[in-house]
Amino acid sequence: MTRLFSNNPGFCEPPMGHCWLSNLDESSKEWKYDRSVRIATRGRFPLDGHTREQDFSSESHYRIVSPTFQYKMSHKRVGKCIIINNKNFDEKTGMNVRNGTDRDAGELFQCFKNLGFDVCIYNDQTCEKMECLLREAAEEDHSDSSCFACILLSHGEEGMIYGTDGAMPIKTITSLFRGDMCKSLVGKPKLFFIQACRGSEFDDGIQTDSGPPNDTLETDANPRHKIPVEADFLFAYSTVPGYYSWRNPGRGSWFVQALCNVLKEFGKQLEIMQILTRVNYMVATSFESWSEDPRFSEKKQIPCVVSMLTKELYFN
């Protein structure tokens, strides 16, 4: 909100684009207006060397949308999107086949392609192959890309993701893209979408009474500035820590169904946190498990977003 007037009725602050001379006339105790600046501003109009002011009510509010607070998305490419789709697992892991995950991968491929990403799907990857694949991606030159996305579809535990031969820390993968590891993505959004369990707890739910720009200077272009190496990451988990993540063998996982539905309708309109908030709402209100075994019936789920983004992210 632009403040046009100070609390002191006898003193007016200059609008943006104008300036006051720094020298103070001791005799009059008044600030002198620099008449050389003639940039018109809403609410003030230069007139014969003076300033005519337009009255504004105290309820007037103005939202300033500054490109400084939006990620630059005007690079040659939107960026690479890697989808790792693990469906079949070695018997020694004790993990079942993830029926429905191919539906998830196909829907995600189309959604992120429509957003402008260069999308690649890799099926049934071991832990070593997953790490190698993403290490190669981190070592690529992303200078002409606006961002990077990685989608992991697999079994999981808290802090862990399964390759076809066992579990590995999610941090092993994501840390490859830290600012000190992947220089060409410094200051750019790095998005990770993770469809996997984070434990074995079930959410029983609870009854409720309520009804259902143009920023040309990037951070990495100015050596005088430093940013945290963990900055500009976003992690969108299908569920909260400790909980089970639901998947329908025919229609795919709840989280991916909701994510794709929202991206199809609002992917090029809304900011990423608005998109994921709508995904949270859809998963929370539109899905509920059913099973002949009461232990697995009438369960709920809520996704979890962890953001270290430093700007707003729009895919338009």
C-alpha cells in the first residue's frame, strides 16, 4: 500500500518518482520541492511549479505488484521436469506393486508439458540410478531455464523414498540442487513433488459443522549478494509426516489426481502456493477411503507443503 500522506497533516511525503531536495531552508523550515522531477503519480499532478493534490479517503488501499517479488520466468526454457515412477520393487524390500502409478505419471507428464516444461519419465529406478540420474541433472547448465521440477512417485517412509531395491534419504536427492552444488539454478525455484507414504498412521478425520514482470536482475547475477544454499526450494508432499498416502489402483493417487485437476484449470493463472492450497482443499474434502476392513475404511489425507521460496512463482 502506498502511503500518500504522513500522520502529520502539515507535512506531505513525495510520491514515488518525485524527490525532495535535501537542503532545508532554515528561515522557512520548509522542504523545497525539486521542480526538475516531473514524473506524474496517481493522486498528484504538477501544475505551474506547484503540486495539486487529489483527496483520497482513509479507506483507499493500493496493492503494489512489484516484479522484484516474482521469479523471472522469461528464460528461453521453463525448465526440465524429471518424473521418477517406481511401480515394481524387489521382493527383498517387502514393497507391493504400486498399481495406479502409471496413471499418475501420464497425467503429470501432460500437465507439466502444458506448463512448458521439458518432461522426462524414468520408470523403476534403483536408488543408485535415482541418485545418478538427478546428479547428472544437477550438473547440467540451467542458465537458459527459469526453474527445475522433480516428481517422485514411489513407496516411502518419513524422510525416505524407495528405489526398486530399497530406501534412500530424500535429502540425498534434493541436496544435489542446493545453491552451492548447482550454480546455474541459484536464485531459481526448485520444485519437488513427492507422492509417497511418510509413515503408517491413518487420519480418521473429524466431523465439522462447516460446509464443504520483468525482474531482469537475478540473485545469482550479482556477486555482492549472498543467499542461503537451501533457498528457493519447494517440497509438496502428498501427506504430512508419519502418515499413510492413499492411492487408487484405477484412478491413481489422491494427491496427484488433485494436483493435476488444479493445474489443468488454474496452472497458468494462480501463484504456486495458491495452487497447492487448492490441492490441499481438494484432497481434504473430496477423498475418503473405503474398505471392507474397517481398519482401512473412512480415512482421510492432507498434503503438506514446505516452502523455502523467496518470491512468487507464476507459470504464465
